[in-house]
Amino acid sequence: MEAERTLIRIAVCDDNLRISSDIEGWIMEYNKSSQANYVVEIYYNGERLCKDMDSGTMYDIIFLDIELESITGIEVGHYIREELHNDDSQIIYISSFTKYALELFQVRPMDFLIKPVKKERIIKSIETATKLLKKGEVCFQYKQGRDWNKIYIKDILYFKGKDREVEMITKDNVIIFYSSLEKVFEQLKNYNFFYAHKSFLINYFHVIEFFYDKLIMSNQDVIKIAQTRRREVREIQKEYLFKEKT
């Protein structure tokens, strides 16, 4: 049942072990009765958080201590917004002081909590952030090993099914996970995906050219259209062209 809940990935970045542990515990307790599935990762320095996010790790909510050593929480926030061009993650700053208001303006944090942090304020911030996230980009959820991950649907080009594995071709890389195209399509059938072949599930908005027997994707990959699917694909193209004109 847990897989049916919306996955919300949370990073807690604070060099104080007790504070990080408290926040993680409160979130996990709240997770038991929540309609979302919250997954928490702890960071004790900003460098590692920046490195992981630069490598493609996505966090929906980030609890970020300002007074980190080496690189401050403010610098981490600027890196997320300006270097990674990430305006989607909801940043919640934590500090022992209230003097940072002007410095935080450009980072656009969702909230600012004063230490010692209270459970009620953490939960309220999570609830607010979750509501904001639901209004934003839609994500596809998938499982690798024991971990649930997610990716923005707009960044997926197509899926290729093989045996019990699925290859997900994205704008940046290829991700492999155990599942079936049928299960993937069940999650994405209302988000402009269609079958070009029994082994290929395509994101319509990443097709740059339609031919009678093939598709050219935005990364220049060529996908063959199965003979039994050609009429269906033409009808899908006509449907979208009609929508674009009206």
C-alpha cells in the first residue's frame, strides 16, 4: 500500500546530531498517519548535500541549518537556486538567530524556524510544503532495490521494457528498475504517454518527428512503431494536433 502514497523526499542538513535525529524521528512518527510517504536523508554538512543534488538526487523539502561549518546554509541555498537552477525544492531554514532575514530573501525559503525547534513547527512546515508541492510538477515514482525514488514526468523521454526490467530514458541518463511497462503505464496513462510498440512507452511531448513507421525523439533516438500500433499512433497525433489548434 505504501507505494500508492505520494513520495516526498526530505533532506535534513544540520551538524547537530541531536537536532537532526529529533527532526527525523518526528517526521517518521508523522509518516505513520500521513497520506504521503516521507523518506528522510540526514546530512551533517552542506558540501555533501550539494554534491548529491548536483549528481541528480532530488529533495522536495530541505531542512537547512544556517550555521553550518565550512559552507553555510545560506551558501547552500544559493547553490541550489542559482547553480542547480532548482526553484522547486521547499527550503526551510533553521537557526539560533533571527538576524538573517535580508540574506535569505534571494534564496526564497518557505519557512524559517528558530532553535530549539519544536515538533509542532516541524510538522506544520511539512504540511505546508506538501500542499505547495502538490500544486507543482507531477512526478513518476519507481523503486530501485528497497528505495523509492521519483523523477519529474516532463524529464522522461520514454520507457523500454525487457523481461522484468524497465529502462527509463530521461533527459540526462538511463535508469533501470524492476517492473513492467503495464505497471508503468497504469501510473502514467493520464500524462500523455502512449505505446509505439509493446516494448516502448513514449512521452508524446518528447517526440520531435512523427513518421509512418517510426518516431524521432528529442534526444535523436529512433523508435520503431509496431505495425499493429501505427493507426493508433496516427490517431493520437491527430488528437493532439486538434487540441493545439483549439
